[in-house]
Amino acid sequence: MILASATPLTLTLALGASAAYAASATGSSRSGASFARVAVWLAWSMHGVLLAWGLWGSEPRFGFAPALSITAWLVGLVYAVESYIFPQLKTPWLLSGAGSAAVLLALLFPGNTLNASASAWLPLHWALGIASYGLFAIAVVHAWLMTRAEARMRQGNAPAGLPLLTMERLTFRFVSLGFVLLSATLLAGFFFGNQLYGATHAIKWDHKTAFSVLSWLTFAVLMVGRFRFGWRGKQAVRVLYIGTGLLLLAYVGSRFVMEVVLGRTL
């Protein structure tokens, strides 16, 4: 918990990033979009330093809350970049609110210290897996915005933001990239688990592995359905939501139960 692991540096960075995220979430209606944009980049910068210190600092730690924190950071980065490429794309206040909550959650639950027998490449393996989390998360955000825009069109209102076809292409580009990274993560875990985690903590068939494989199969079905049978709209979005939910249960869900509910270390 926070009293056992937080340092003045991590406290300052976490509280500063959380406050900047909160300011960006509420600032667009008060001081204009420029203030919100500056606040987002400030929050993202402090958040990134905080994550780097947590993974590669004097006492590396990881768990379900840092995993969510990294995912939120990646989603914020992608959306910030997209807002410059597509100025008409408005950053939902919900993303900034989620970033603020993720930073505070990781401060309260920093996770377990890295096993001494684990490989120095383990943080990179985690980063690869969490990157897939982030890509699927941003795909979900795009799919949600696409669904909202489509609903507005059906009601006779002009949708704001990007055209539907552009949003759809972006959604499945992120799904494709996330699928590649998820495949690489699973392959590395299955074939190099002993080297990454140590003999006593190697990859084994448990709830985390089962949910990971199920999510991979779901995304594989989505990819085949999209590129072979032309799936789109609600059908494709529904499968995307299911796969993302299974992936969330795979690591974040299993580690939450272990760390918070059962109070055990891996």
C-alpha cells in the first residue's frame, strides 16, 4: 500500500499527474481547448516518469494497478497524438478522468517487488503485453465513439468529430497492432517463461493463461471475420468488447484477486 512503498518523488509525481489529468478533464469548458491540451501533455509527461521509476527504479514493482496505469498512459499518448493529426477529434473527458484514477490506484496498490530470480528482460515482456492492452483499449474507445456517432446519425443529427469510415479504419488498425503484440507476448511467455520469470514462477496453465488464450482466440475470430467476411458495425464491436473484457480478466483480474482479495504474492 501507499505508506509502505511511496517515496516523496513518487507522491509528487502521482499527485501532480492526477491533478493535471483532472484539470484537463474539466478545463476545456472553462479556459478553452488549449489549456486542456497543455494539461494533458503535462499529466502524460509526469505519468511517464512515474511509470519508468516504478519499473526500473531502485525497487521495481508491478501489479494489476500499474498495469492499468500503463494502459491509461498509452491510451492518453495515442489520443494526444491523434488530436494533432485530426484536430476535429475531441478528447473525451472520460479519458482524462480514467488517467487520473489510474495514477491514484497505482499509488495505493503499487504491486509486488520484482522476483530476484526473474530476468532483466521481464519488464520489457510486461511492457510488450501492456502495450497490447493499450492498443485494444484505444480501439475500444474508437469503437465507442463510432457507435455514438452512428446512433446520432440514425436520430437525424450530424455527428461531430471524425467521419465514421475514418474512425472504423483507425479502430481496426489498433486491433491489428494489438493482436500482433498480444501474439508476441503469448509466444514469448510460452517459450521463454523459465528465462523470464525463473523456474518457480514460469508460465503455467492457470486462470491468467486461460483468459489470455481465450482473448487471443476471440481477437483471431474478429480479424478473420473482418478481413475475410467484412464484419463491421455492431457485430464487430461486440466481438471487440468481448475480447477486451477477457484480456482485462487475464492479467488485471487475476492479479487483483491475488493481491487485494487473497493478499498473496506470485
